[in-house]
Amino acid sequence: MKNLSAVLFIILLFMAACSKKETHGFEGEQEVKMNYDTTAVDSFSNGATSIDIVRKIRMSSQKYQDSLVQAKKLQDEETKLKAELEKENKKKQEEEKKKADAEKKQKETASPAAENKTQ
């Protein structure tokens, strides 16, 4: 009987020691959710970038944006120059046509006069 009570005591002791313990009133384990528009990133965690790298990225992106604006301006200037050249070429062609028509008219008017003289 002494052995049976000792074994029963040891079994109860193991059951009490191995049972899951819940801590009540400890607020450190409770998850606190804050509603922020950004998430905090630890400087040593994955995805964290240093201040210098962020500054370089911003500068390069600003330079990139500036280069895009400059390229667009150059392209607009080129199209304007091409349009002006086309207008000038059209004007020159029209003037040449007018001169050619005027020369033809002069030849036509001169040729009947020359025919009249020869006849």
C-alpha cells in the first residue's frame, strides 16, 4: 500500500509538471495591432535599406525622370524642325512650279510670236 500510494503520488506529480501552463494577467504576449499607413522595418531585417542607398535611389530616379523630360523635349524639337523643313520644301517646290509654269507661258507666248515672224 505504501508503494501504491508512492506510485500514485509520482504519477500525479508528473501529470502536474507536464501539463500545459497558462499565464493569466501577463499582457506581454497579447498582440497589439496599430493601424499605420507604413510598416516599420528593422535596419537589420530583410528588405531594409540604408539611408545612403535610399538617397541614391531617389537621386537616380530623379535623374531618370529629368532625362525622360529632356528626351521628350528633344523629340518635340526634332518634330518641329522636321515640320518646318517640310513646309519650306513645299514652298520651294511651289515656287519652282510657278517659275516653271511662268517659263512655259513665256515660251508659249514667245513661240507664236516667233512663228508669226517666220511666216
